[in-house]
Amino acid sequence: MTSITPKDLKAQIDETGPIRLLDVREPEEHAHCALPESRLLPLSELEARWQELEEWCAGHGGTVVYCHHGVRSAHAIAFLEEKGFAGLVNLTGGIDRWSREADPSVPRYW
């Protein structure tokens, strides 16, 4: 599985502009804090709704998948790769590490 650190992701966004971000946390987590322009599809709903991502991910260089610490996003990527998705990248340490290393204005939570 390919992964990216928060610092490298921030550098990429700063250099190239917005990229495709998939948040697999729960709605209340996403409401508390989220990466800009990310799409929410909770891991708990992924099995029933994964087809919604086919067109959204198609034709793009890659999609960074994230959660709170990087575990749920790794599970989401494994599931989606079984369905034929490619170009998925896990945000190492999730949004928590992003808050600590890339953008301290993003609030940390439980």
C-alpha cells in the first residue's frame, strides 16, 4: 500500500493545488475537523456505497484516503483495491498527525 506523510501531502497541495481527498471517518468526526475539499464516505458505509466512488476517482492521478490515525483508511484502501481501484494513497497517521505536523490549525480530538 502506498502512503504519504502529512508534510509531503501539504507540500504537494501547496505546489499543485487541491487534490482528491477521501475521508473515511464518521460524520461527527468530519464535522469536527476535515481536510479542505475532502469527500466523506465512512468506512462503516463503504461496502454498501463503494460504487459512488467509481466515477469520482476515475481519470484522476490519485486519491489520498484518510481517517483519524490511518487504520480505517488502510482498511478502506484494501477493500477498494479488491474492487479494482488504483492510485489510492494512505495518509500516514491520519488527520491527527496532519494536525501535529502539517497544519496545527486543524483541531485534534479524542
